Amino acid sequence: MIDRTANGGPQVLVIDDEAGILDSLRILLKNEGFTPHVALGGRAGLDRIATVSPDIVLTDVRMPAVDGLEILSAVRHRDPDTPVILMTAQATLQSAMQAVNEGAYYYIQKPFRNDEMVAILRRAAEHRRLKVENHSLKAEIRRRDKTTAGQPVGKSKSWLEVLRLAETVAPTESTVLIQGESGTGKEVIARYIHDLSHRADGPFLSINCGALPESLLESELFGHTKGAFTGAVKDKVGLFAAAAKGTFFLDEIGETTPATQVKLLRVLQSRQIIPVGSTDALTTDARMVAATNRDLDDEIRRGHFRRDLFYRLNVIALHLPPLRERREDIPLLVDAFLQRLGETRGTTKSLSQTAEEAIQEHSWPGNVRELENALERAWILTPGETIESSALPERVTARAPERLIEDRPSPNPTLDTIERAYIMWILQAEGGNKTRAAESLGIDPSTLHRKLSRFGAES
């Protein structure tokens, strides 16, 4: 990976046949922390691509000799992970669709606002960074023992039951439906099934069915033929075909429309797909694993999900428990995430006792994904080797007010019990400041001191 820090920021190559636009963009990008390079015209742009190796390419579409789409093709041939942003003063839906199909990162119309352009470039730079980091991580994983890499983490009874069922079904060709809340690790289990199957040497492809509109989703799933719709300038292979001899993971399948569900049912029944715009059926050899965070039984009752498709998907059902129901797995997950962060960043960090307690007591509504994100944030914000609770997100460290009755062993608590709970609640809300707590309670600090001594909670 190229170190851009020394160069002052992400390298952006700007290509346009108007010198005035190049000058204004060069000044804008330099002021915003980028490292700009400019090329007057498409031919000069092609030469600069080879010498600069840019992180981002920003190019006009309409230029003599070499146009923006040719620039896009050259960049993608050299490095498919380089975002290419196309500019044009004559934007049309057809040209935008063509640009997206060719792999453009973004398509912006002239004249544009400076803040809009800067925002797009920042997103493109982050996209590039994540792509490069992802490749590095994948390369590292490939260097590890394949039997241990990516193992699901946990020792709780409910989690081990999920793993045993996944291990049982993995060698078969059965369709698997994984259900559970968002962030519980549905894709982790899908990859686990793939890695333990005889398809492990084949591709593992995935798609989030809720992330794309219906028309684009069908094109991604089944492919399309040239001319099937405006902007379809060439044939496209769908993911079902690309996943041949491997596993195709359809995440959030409950988000699909009834029309798409009909086509998915046909795939499961006949193992055939029909690309958009074609009448010829193609055979698919991909194993399907689907997942959803929705209650499909409820979706069926509401008429939002086909019952026959559910039965086809639900050959083997895996229900992933939320993290709050497998709290004994939290320390193991924390250790795994900290180890992974340490390996990718070349340092070692650990949690303080207060941070451990905060993590163990949090309810984790976002499940394992929320835990991983919280630890990554804390890691970044911690300059030393010990991660304190202050580095964790506020929602993790904020304690819920002490309940007065629900958590008490007796259904009829004594007055002392209620008074103690209320005083501790106020004291906690005031951050432990006894003077402010006494003011909120309407008593003297000395009275509060005596009550805390009587409750054995002076410290």
C-alpha cells in the first residue's frame, strides 16, 4: 500500500480539457488536504495515470481524442480499486447508467458546488482506503492456516448448538436459512458453512438484498444482456452464475419484493436463471445460503413474503442468539477483536478493569457488530496500551438508573430499600458528587453522609 501521509494526502488526478477548471480544482483540492495532479486532455491523462498511480481519478466525460469512459476503462484495467469520478455538463440518464455499468464510482454534473465535490472526494478516499485495507486483510488471512482462520468465537451453550448444526449441514447441498438480529454474525456462520463444505475452494459471494432497488438487484443476481435496458452496454454475468461451484449468500432476503421472490423460487426449484433481457435459461451450480433479521412467519401473514419460497429456503434453519443471551462469550469476542486489531496495526492493547465491566454490563442491542465497532473506536482513541472506559462510546458506559422495585427479591420492598435505591440513583445521576446529590435530594450534605453510612455505601 502506498504511504500517502508523506505526500500530504490522497493523490487525486484531475483530467479535463479546460485549463480554467483544472486550475480551480487544483487550488480547491490542495486547500482541502488532497495532493492534486492535473492533465490537460484525455491523452495527457492516460500518460499521468501511469506516472502518478493516483488514489482517485476525477475526469471530464466529453473530451476530444480520449474521452472520460476511455479513462475509466484504463484506470480499472490498471487498478480496479481506484475510484473514478466522472464530470459532465451534459448529464443524461443513459450516460449515467453507462458510467455506473462501466464501474464509475460517482457521476457528477457541471457546474457543481465545491462542498459537494469535496464531500464526494472524501468518500472516494475512504472507499479506496477500505479497499486496500481489505485486500491486505484477505492476504493475511490466506497466509494463516485455513482450518483456524475465521473460526466463529464463543463457548456458550446456545452458540455451540448453532456451530454443531452448521458443521452437520456444511457437507450437504441443503439450502440454509440463517435468522437472527442484525449484527449477530449471520455472514460469519455462512462463511463457516462454506469453509467446511466441499465447495471451500470455490467462490463465496454475497449480496445485501436490501441495499439495492429491485431493478439493479435482479441485474446483480441474474445478470443481463446487452441492450436489456438503458445503459446496458454489454452482457453482465450475475452473481448466481459467478458463484458456480461455490456458495452464494443472500443477506436480508426478507427485504426482497414479491417479483424478485418469484424468480428466486424458480432458481431453487429448477437450478436455472434467466438474465434480464434474455429468454435463454442458464444452469447455476451455486449453493444458496440466505439470512434475514425479520420474522418471516410474520412477513408471510402480512403478505410480504411468499410461503412457498420460505419452505424452499427453510430446509435447514439456524437461529443465532443475540449477544445479550450469550454474555459468557463477550470476553472471548473482546480478546479476538483486540488480537485482530493488534495484528493489523502492529501493537498490543488491553482493557482496563472499568472498561471490562462496562462492556460486560452493556446490553449490546447492535450485538457482535456493535461490540466490534466499539472496540475499534476505543483502540483508535487510546494512545497508550490500556483502553479505559472513557474511550468507549457513551452508550456503552452510561449506566441505567437503579430500578426501585423490579430487581428487588421481594415484591414488597421496605422503605429503607426504596430510600437507598433512590439516593443511589440520584448520586449516580450526579456523577458521584455528594454536594450536588444532597441539593437534588433536598437534604444537607451531613444528612446524606449519615444515610450513606447507615446503608453501608459511604464509599
